[in-house]
Amino acid sequence: MKSLAAIQHTSADYLGLLEDHLEGRRIRFNYSRPFTEQGAVPLLKRVGDGLVLLGGGPWGTAGIRNVPSLIEEVELTYECLKLNLPVIGIGLGAQILALAAGGTSIEAPLSFTVGYAERTTSAALNGYLPERYPLVEYMRDRPQPPTDATILSIDAHGRPALFQIGDNAFGFTGHPGAKLAMAEDLLMEFEDGPAAPAPQLDTLRAMKTEIEDALVPIMTGLVQLTRLMQT
């Protein structure tokens, strides 16, 4: 049975709907919570078969409000990439992946947006990435992938929404397994929140089935390319 190390940056942001897909494939995951009193970024030997870097709510990477464990996480991600271990970055995690791979992050205000991403190539995620899929972003700052990254999808502004580093590392600016309760909890967890979130919450509530349906092929492609079901 394969196992993943998942680094959380807030209590509210976790794997969400991805949990059921991983459990259904007998892929274990263990959460690390560096933001807690007893928590820490896992050592490389504790990563197992892959690393997941989750979102961070109001935390960013471009200098205004950097996540406190940024340096350690960039170093860990860099080591995982060197060893060709799968890495999946979501939101803040996509920024950390970009930094570890030689890219940068761009300063941007905290925002909560719910819309759609458009696929850039039919081969994305082994051909399983939907041509159009829900894009739920709750994030400060934005990733700027390195020049050798492959952009698999873009948002309504033409910015990278999903990028690939090498064979098995992927950065999602939006959470592909987002739940309404996750966004609601993020809004309650921090005083620093996005402006006027109510319309976005209503859109996310109405998009529940679309998110669930799109996640099925997305996870199929991810698991194939990360080889998490291969012995």
C-alpha cells in the first residue's frame, strides 16, 4: 500500500474530496501540521511515496504574509523533486512547488474565486483532464512556474491553473476536491479574509456536483502519472 505525506497550513484546508478517492485506491495519507505547537514539516524519510502540499488560506509566499514554514517546505519539495517522488501542490502548495522547481511567486491580494479552468492540451493528465472544470481558489499570491513547466490549464485571465513539473509533479491553483465547508471554515478561522465572499459561497454550493464529477477523471490521470497504484 502506497502512502502520502500531506502538509496542512490551516485546520480548514485539507484533502477534501480527494480523501475518498485515495482511500478507494488504498493509498494512505498522513497529515503534518507545522502550524500547531507540536507540529513540524516532515523529514524526507517520512514522506513515503509522495508529497501533497495543501492550501494556506491567508498565507502566501511572495513576502507580504509568508507561511512560517516556507523555507523548510521549499527545501523538502526540492529534495522530493530530485528523488523523482510525486508532488501535488494545491493553492499555496502550488506556489511552494513552483519555488522548489526554480520558478517564483507573484504578490497578489488574498482572494476567493469560484469559476472554471480551461484545458490547454488534450494530453493533459494522460488525457483525463476535462476540457473545462471547476476552479475554486482561496489564496494569497500566485505561482509563477519555471520556464520548463508544462501549463495544462488556464483560468479566465489566462493565468496557469494547473501546471506540471517533470513527469509526476503537479501544481493546482484551485482545490480540485474543494468542499463548501472548507471555504466556510477558512472564513471563520482567520480575521484576514477576502472581501464579499457570500456570492462565491453561493456559486460553490451550486457547483458541488460539477466538482465531484470533474474530480473522477482528474484523479484517474493523477494516479496514473504519479504511479501511486503501481507496486
